[in-house]
Amino acid sequence: MNTNQMHEEIKETNLSYMLLAQQMLRDDKASAIFRLGVSEELADLIVGLSPAQMLKMAASNMLLCRFRFDERLLLNMITDYNKDRMMSQAHAAILMSGQAAETVAI
């Protein structure tokens, strides 16, 4: 994959992510804030973005989303396919809810 192809893939991923995040926040703000791992302030900013602003953000050469699984324990809980999978995922959700939300530096 060359640099131009990678940039196009990043742009497409960013736009999909921003559209999904905005829709989630409009449908159920509280749940979306938890699922996206963002602060209420950032959620309000995302909801208020115009289509033109979203396209400009998506055109960035870096991903706007990131993996929230900074710890091996969380990753293992989510990917564990044993008989207690539902319990593992519940524990992971509890641990993730204790993580700090992403904030905006203005």
C-alpha cells in the first residue's frame, strides 16, 4: 500500500467514525459518551459539527479514533471466548468506565 492509498483509507475511516459518533450522540448521548470514551464537552462539539467541518477533520492524515485497550487485561477480557464471555465483557466495561474521558484542549 502506498502513501496515497493509506491516506485515502485513513480519510474514509475518519469520516465513517465521525458520522457514526455524531449519530450515536444524537440517538443516545449518555450511552454514546460511554461507548466513545469522550467527555460531555467533546460530545457537544461533535454533535455541533457541520458536514463541511466533518469533511475537513476526516481529511487529516492521522486517525481520529484510537484503541481504548491500553492494558493487556482489558484486551484479554474483550477477546476471551470462554464460557464466561459475558462476564468478561461486563468486567471490561466496568474497568473502561473508570478510565478518563477524552477531553478537548482549546
